Amino acid sequence: MKIDCWLETERVELERAGHWRSLRSMMGAPTGRVLLDGRDVISLASTDYLGLSRHPQVIKAASEAVREYGVGASGSRLIAGNNHLYDVLETKIAAMLNTEAALVFSSGYLANISTIPVLAGEDDLILSDERNHISLIEGCRLSRATTQIYRHCDPEHLKELLAESSNFRRRLIVTDGVFSMDGDFPPLAEICDIAETYDAMLMVDDVHGFGILGQTGGGLVDYLGVADRGIIQIGALSKAVGGVGAFVAGSKSLIDILINRARGFIFTTALPPGTLAAASAAIDIIRSSPEFRYRLFANVHSLRTGLSGAGFQLLPNETHILPLIIGEANMTTRFSEALLNEGIFVPAIRPPTVPAGTSRLRITPTANHTHEELEEALNGFAAARTAAPPLR
């Protein structure tokens, strides 16, 4: 079969199933409004939750670092790219999370697919929540460990599986913190108890909770009061921090081993100095200025209340992610396009990102949205429902 024929068949099948994706051109700062394909729209799709990517202090830090060090990193961290700004940033992350050390990676995907194979191998067992992010799933596959899936946020099922795991060398529990598509989170205190009972390691990927939850933005582990339970924490510099990159935080022994064995760390060019300086400045703001988090949750409450009052059934949760389940992929796409016609940008989330039959809109207000923009968005949802009614 000629490759072009095969690719065309694939394209047609994706379109028929409602799974086809294409890139849109976005211009302007990621505030409440953006230019999307040349059109001014309100974006409810950004994960720059606190709007720090445009904060003057963050921009100044990045600009000064670029002027001093240039735009590139000059190599991987173990060769020539370990700028001292890494030390500053990793020290701040560890202090924020109350861990001995932290290690920055170039992306959250790299952090997960690199860390899990270091923690578990062929003679080991990984217990993975059934709704974990694909990067965690891929990390489990790359580890070559036996992987068992436990029901979503179900500590009793996790306990049942661990009770039968005595023949494995090591056991690793892997879970998202704030689940990116549902906005819920696991009962970490119970899972910590189970991990201790069965001498299992616990790794939490909290990229959507870091910077948002907790007294000082430390994330879900801080929010649930389990910071002293030895959890291996994954966080992002690309969500609340407003930049790019991710990190692993835990014991110094863990970080030392990752430096020596994590392939996505060893064989990746380091992040640019401007990125490191910007993240460091953003973390300072998160720790010292809780008003950004307060403003975010005020906007979340306003939008949730307005949508619920208009008859939209959002998944219940305590976080800043508002999932509206539509169901069928093509219907979800049509509703998303109807919203765009009203000047509201909320992309359709479809398989394989979510299970078949649960396609949805993931609505994410930010701290930068104004009251007027949220009111305009609510009016847009009402008009779009008339033009392309969602299933539920």
C-alpha cells in the first residue's frame, strides 16, 4: 500500500469518528481574550491559570536573563547547559514543597516517562489509576514493570491489588493529583496509609494543582496535608507558573539517582535561561501574592454558578477545571464550533484523550478574566445551546 493512500484512509476514518484535529493560529497575549485565526474571542481553554505569563515581574526576569545569557542553553545539563539559574529554581521548588530536593525537566511528559522507569523495572509492580494522564501510562509501559490498573480514586481496589503483590521486588503507586479532564483528585491520605502498609512508593503527578491549591500554592499534597508522607511529586512550570517545563521533587537520594538514570533528563537539551528565570520569578509571586489564586477561584465560582443556573450539568469537583460532558464526539465538536461562532473558544476534548462516549468541553477560566468577559461567555453558552444543543 502506498503511504499516501494509507494516510488518506486514516484521515477519513478520524474525520468520520469526530476525532480529527487541526492547529489554529493564535495571536496576542494569553489573557482573557485572544486572536484565534484572526478573530477576537474569549478563551476558556488556557492552562495559564493565574495569568503569570504576562506578569511584568516575570517578563522582566526573563528579559534580563536573555540579555545576560542569550536565548539558548548550550547543551544538556550534564554537558554544558546547567546554568546556575537551575540551582536557584530547584531550591525554590523544594522549599515550596517541603522536600529535600527537586529536579527540573524540559516538559511534564519527559518527567513522567523518565522517572517511572527509574523507580520500577521488570521485577516490579506499578499500580496506576485508570484515568491517569497518557504520560504516566507511557512511563509505565517503558518501565517494563507489571502494571495493574485500579479503579479511579478507589483506595479499596488499590488495597486489594497490593494485598496480592508479595511476589514483586518493588511496588509503585502512580496517580494524577488534580485529574486534568475531570478536575477531581484522589484521597491521598488513604493512599499514603495503604502505601505505607504495603511498603510501596507513591508518585503523584500534580501538574494542574501546583501553584493553585494549598496555603502557599504547594499543590494537592499541601492542600490535603500530606506533605510529610514521602510522596514523589511531579509538578509543571507550564500551568500556574505560566512558562514551560516540569519537575520532580522528593528526597535527595531520588534526585541523585534521576540525574544518573533518567534518560529524558540526561539526553535532552537544557531549558533556556529566560525560561528558568521566568519560572523562578513566577514562583516568588505565587508564594507571596495569594490574590492571584483568590481571583482565579472567584472566577471559577462565578462561571460554575452561571453555567449551572443555565441548566448545564458540570462534573462536580473542588478545583478550577470545569468539565461539561457532552458524550458523542461529533456532537461535542459541533457544540464547540457553535460556541466559537459566539466568540467563545473551548475546544472539544475527544478520544483518545478521554474514553469513548465521554467527549467534553474542559472549561478553564483564569485569574485574568474580567466579570464582563465571563458574562459574555455565559451568554455565548446560552446562544450556542440553541444553535447546537449538547446531548446533556
